[in-house]
Amino acid sequence: MKDRHFIVGPETARMFELGHPWVLTDRYTRRWPQARPGELVPLTDEQGKLLAMALLEPSAHVVARVLEFGPMKLDKEWLRSKVVRARQLRERHLDLSGTTAYRLINGEGDGLPGLTVDRYGDYLMVQLYAESWSPHLPMLVQVLEKECQTKGIYEKRRPQKTRELEAVSENKKFSRLLAGSACRGRLQVQENGLEFLVELEEGLNTGLFLDQRANRRDLMGRVAGKNVLNLFAYTGAFSVAAACSGATRVTSVDASGYYLKWAEENFSINRQNPRRHEFIVDDCLKALRQLQGQGRQFDIILMDPPSFSTTKKSRFTTRGGTSDLVAAALPLLADGGLLITSSNHQKVDLADYLKELRRGALQQQCDLRVVRVMGQPEDFPFPLTFPEGRYLKYVMAVKG
């Protein structure tokens, strides 16, 4: 290592001064010596001053992720300190009453850039957003086993070409058991006192997006006696929250019949009769047109689309697609009704997202007044020095 120099340019050095943990490929990094993915290397300025220790991923756009802005050794004790600190943050600042599913480690927000760990009841789910963590995964698992009571630890792999995968890929295995005993079939977990089924072994996702927990809790206080439309319903977490909190009728729309069947199961385990509600398998824009043709009206319309569509039926993108969705939904929203829109697209900031909502409202010449803006809950922390970590945008606006 003494003969190899990993020099960063002045722009990267400036970002380090601001506390940003990423090194992007540039003319300096392209001159770095050959290295294996996952190597921990010292990053220096042109004068040879040590600036940071980082994990390398030579073939990625984010070519290195900083673990410490100073000397360090990546060993069990260092990892343990990060895991303990993350666990303590949640114990001190997170209300887990009635909840057994939450994020334990949130990448950069917990000093472990490029990886997350979620807890689902007695199981942990690791996801690597950077292959540089792969060589260190066995050590991480050993630390998690020792520091966290668990029946088993899974890794859910993140395929590179998610955009090209079908939503019906739920039949494919994207997980592997790293330690402990396997969880056969769907696992029942709690969130806000409600029950949900998650899938740890199959599918691209587990079936419950943990970063919306606080937003679902907020919704539960707004729906009593209301007629609710949930677009991109997925496995129905928002729909269940509404039905269990007194909504008179919940209409759930999703392009995947498989996920809506899952949603019906979530209704049933919460003692809600799915037949008292409505489930529509269709493209959301098409369904909106059909519902408008039927003269339907809703008190609350919720839309939480993916960053991009994963089905052939529906090609949705946050930029442009959000305004079209808002424009299509507004004729179905009663005057004084609540439009709730959400996006997890990291590259679209809140100001640009609000512009999308404005475009949709202007298409319909409709007055929308924002009454609340929310984001991710306490178990999804992000450093002030890493604005990319604030990705979730959840906006409530009143019509008229």
C-alpha cells in the first residue's frame, strides 16, 4: 500500500471538507493504481496529506465511499461500534410501540455508506448498494449475530437492471440466507399496531416499505368516514392503514394482480373484509380515466408510485409522470379533499417535485394548497453533509 497513491483532486478534497462521503470518478481517480473492489485505502491530497479512508469500487461511478475522515482499521470492533451506535439511536429516538419492522442501519446516515440493514421481527435483511462491501459481508454478519438478537440474517441482492424486470419477478429469488434458520413463507410483522405479511426470500422487495411508516400513521388520523383511493397500492399497506382507521371504502389500484392479492391477505389478517373494499388491477392512469367516466369521487387520493415503472403495462417516471398523474386524479377529488403524493426518487429534490405537482394542478386549472410536507422517519437518518440521504418526499395538498 505504501507504493500506491490514491490522490483526489481539489474538488473532491473540498467535498471532504464539507463532510460528503462519496468520491465520483474523475481524471484523478482514473489514475489510481489497480485495486480490488472492497479494498480499504487511504485517500490523500496532491501534497500527500491523508484526508480519508475509503472502500474502493473501481468500476462504479461512486468509485470510493469514505468510512472515516482520518486513519482507521476496518475490523470487527470498528463495525461493532457503528452497529451499536445505530441501535442506540433507534432506542432513544424511535417509537417502536406496536412495530416490529424498521430500519436498523441506514447507510451513510449510520456511518456505513452503501449498505442497509432492516429488521423484520426476528430476522434481519441486509442490502448492499455498493459491491465494495461484499468482501466484508461475513464480518458484518458475525457482528450482527452478536449484537442483535435474531433467528436469521438474509441478504437481498439488488440487480443492476431493475428497470427491465417485470413486477411478476416476485417468483424469483433475490435473497440468500447468510446466517441462522430460514423463514419459510411469508412472515407476519407489526407496524403501528397493524399486521403485515413480508416475503424475505423471494421478490425484488419484501412487500413493506419501511420508510413510509410515519406517513401511514399520519394517514390513520385523517381517514375516518372518508372514501379513499390508493394508486400504486402495491401490497396495500396504505390501504390497510386507511381501512383499519375508519375509512368507509378504500379503492386500491395497481398494475400487478399478484400484489393486490397480497394486499387482500393483509386486509384479512387485520380482520378487514376485502369484499367491503375495491381492488382494481390496471394501469393507474387508465384506471383514473375509467373512474372519472363512472363519475366517481373520493375524499382522499393517495399516489405513491415507484421511481420508475417495472411493468410493461405502465411506463411511469417521476419527471413528467407525476404532473400527468396529478392532472388525471384531480377531477376525481372532491372539493376540499386531500391529495397525497409521494416520491422516493433521490435525484428529484423537493423544489422540483413541487413543480411537478404545480404543473398537474395548472393542467386542470385547479387550486392546490400544500398543508403538510413529510419525509422519512427517524430510523432513516441522513447526515446534513449528505443531502442525497433526504430522498423521500410526501406532500399533502387540499383541493380548492
